[in-house]
Amino acid sequence: MFDTSVAIQVLPSVNSDEEVIRVVDEVIAYIKSFGLHTVVAPFETTVEGDYDTLMEIVKGCQLIAVKAGAPGVSTYVKIAYRPEKGVMTIDQKISKYQK
């Protein structure tokens, strides 16, 4: 059971689609390096885990994007947090659509 789920959309301020993809790929690699259940979708990446780890990931996404060469970044985050009962898992939300 996870107490938190986050959806993260990172929009680096760069000059080309190729640069957007390159920077976002580095951010996704950073997110995946934590070994948590992660789903990459066209507009955002969703991760589930404990609150503190996910907040660390959210913070790090901006730092990774800038380190990758983006002079700036806008990040949109959705957070589901239920410390007592846990949140619905990614699989519970989308498995019926993956068949």
C-alpha cells in the first residue's frame, strides 16, 4: 500500500522539440532511478510511493532539467495523499484500459 501518488509534467524552456525530448528523457531517467512503480504517459509521468520520497523526486525534477541544459522549467504536479488508508494504485486506475 502506498500513501502517495504523484503525476509530474515537466516543461523545460528550450528552443526545439528535440531539446524538450532530450531534457524530459533525463528527468524520466531520474524518476525511474528510484525504482518505484512508474508509468510514463504522453503528458505526464505518474509515480507511487511514500510521501517523502515522492516530494524528493518532485524537487529533483527541476534540478535535473536545469542540469540537462534547460535555462528554466515549469513543472505541474498532482498529488494524491492518504496516509491512513493509502491511495488507489496506478494499476487500479488504468488496468482495465490496458487490455
